[in-house]
Amino acid sequence: MIIDKNKQKKIHTRQIDIATYEGDADSIIVEGILHDERLMDSFRPTGQKVPPGTIHHMVIRMQVAPLGLVIQDIDVEMPTAPREECQDARDTLLPVVGMPIVAGFTARVKDLVGGAKGCAHLVALLNTMAPAAVQGAWSAMSRKPMDPKHLPEAVERIKNTCMLWRTDGPLMREYEENYKQLVEDRK
């Protein structure tokens, strides 16, 4: 056993909560919240003692087009950050507006706004939100029967995202069989 909770003291927690909300007719809103909590005294490199408490409380809200998974708008709040200067990082995610959430998204985000260009915590939260945005978009679109002409594009977004949705996987085969039948029924 690596951790014996009876013998080891917890020193830090990170909680990430992601939710998807209805947007306008052509969008959803994906909200991600990152909350870091220091659970014991610590010291800054200057020697200054810092008591336990919230280190980061950051919120990202993205407006996303469900079908194309394109980020239409993004907003960042930092109710709590370690330093006042951290607030300057709120606009560093603006370059992702217009970017689709597709394969390679994480690497593109890191290249575009990661490292010295932005905030590691915001980049981590945004990259954690991407798969949840895909699921939220699917949930939004599946609330009613989808127009068959949009099905191929929607399924293309989830193809190869997991072993069941792999190109030759069971869900892709099921979709292909059902789609063929749907097209036949509409003739």
C-alpha cells in the first residue's frame, strides 16, 4: 500500500468540477472550476510563512458550438490566486477562441498559450475541460433526434476517442449499420 491514510497527513487538495449548460440555439456553455487548497503552513522562497487556505480558485467558461466543437467565446475568473499579478493571466486563453476541440487539442493549447505565455493552472483546467465539452455537446445534441445529415460529422468527432468508438470498434459498426438503415428508410 502506497498511502496509509492513518499515518500520512494530507497536505494539498485539488478539485476540478466541470458542468455543461444550455447556451443559445447553437451553443452550450462549459464551465470548469479549479480549486487548490493548502492544508498546512508553508513558506515562500522569501521565507514568508503562508497559512493554510485556498491557493487557486479559477473558473473558465467556454461557449462551444456542439456540432463542430468550436470554441466561440471564453471567459476566465480568478476569485483567488496566489499573487495579484496572476490576474494578468485571465486574457491569456483568448487565442483559443475559434479553435475546434478535436484530436491534438491539448498539444495545440500548450503550444499556443502554455508555459511562459500563460498560466499552467488555466491550461491544465482548459485541457481537462475539453473531453467534458465533447461529452456535454453529445448530451446536448442527443436530447432530441438528430438530423441524419449531421450524424456523420457528429460521429466523426468521437471516432477513435476510446476503444469502443475506434474505427473498427463495436459502436462504430453499430452506428454504420444504423445509419445505412436510416438512409434507406428515408428514401
